[in-house]
Amino acid sequence: MARKGRGLPNIKREWVMKKYYTLLFSALFAFSFYLGEIRENQAQIVLVEDCSNGIDDDKDGKADCADNADCNRDPACNFVINEDCANGIDDDKDGKVDCADNAECNKDPACNFVLLEECANGVDDDKDGKVDCADNADCNRDPACNFVLIEDCSNGVDDDKDGKVDCVDKADCHDDGACVPLVIIEDCINGIDDDKDGRVDCEDPNCNQDPAC
């Protein structure tokens, strides 16, 4: 015959153990749920692009201001690069350097200048294909070009550049002493045809009055 109350401790022990495992499973479930929440939150984290650190923070292949989707309104990217019109550099990266960047430099003092032709240096200063006095538009009133070249009628040079040399340049040399025909007088006793008329000495009518003839 079983004693009264002998099975009570076993029942209590089973109840405690059941309660313990229930609490343990509840804790493990809660912890697992917590870990799941953490993982889900981590998955939902949005990487934000720092627009001035030189790093592609959001891993979209575009760093800083090149990431227009993220940085188009960032103060670090809202600036205008101005073209320096006299440094030989394409500052605003539009493919046009200095004064060639008309959109930026058309009113810049460095570009608003006129190349003047220097009329006596042998150089086409204003790059119009005409050098010095040949550039009539620029040099027609320049003292270096307002002069008259005078033909020297006995130096064998076309001084005034008109294609005619010395006495052939009748416009300039018709009354020049070097070009006025000389009267050659026959020497009537030297045996020479001095005036080149084919007659020598007393045979030349020019000698009719000469005492030697």
C-alpha cells in the first residue's frame, strides 16, 4: 500500500521543469526574434553618399558630386567653375580654353583686344594675311607707309618697285641727267668714230669746220 503524499514532490519537480523549459523556449524565441529584427534593420540601412570625401559611399559607382542623384543639392556640389580667361587652362572643363570659351570670356578684358598691325616690322601682327604696309586697312595712314619711293636712275635697281629700272622708268627718270641723251662730239684727229655715226674724223660732217680738216 502506497504512502500518502509520496508522489507530491515528483509532481512539483515536473511542474518546475516544465515551467523552466517554457521560459527557456520563450527566451530563445524572443532572442531569435530580436536577432531577426536586427538583421532586417541592417538590410534596410540606406548608405548615404558623403559628397566631399572622395569615396563612393553608397557603392553606386559614382563618388561625391559625380553622384548626381544624391549630391545634386549638396552645398559641396552647387558651385560654378569659372573660366580664367588668361591662364591657358580649361578651368570649367567644357573643352574650350581661355578666350576660345566665348560663353565665359566674351566680355573678359583679357579677350577684348584688337591686334594692331605694326607697319614696319615685317610681321603680320593682326594675322590677316597682310604684312606691314601691304595691310592697307591698318597702315594706309601710318608714317612708315606714307612715303614715295624715288627711283635712282643710275644704280641698276628698281627702287620704286614699279617693274622698271633706271632710265627705263621714264615716269621718274625722263629728265634725269643720267638718262638725257648726251651729244657726243667727234674728235676729228684721233682716228676714232667718236659719235658712232660710221664716219671717222674728217669724214664726219661734224668736222667740216674743224681746222684739222
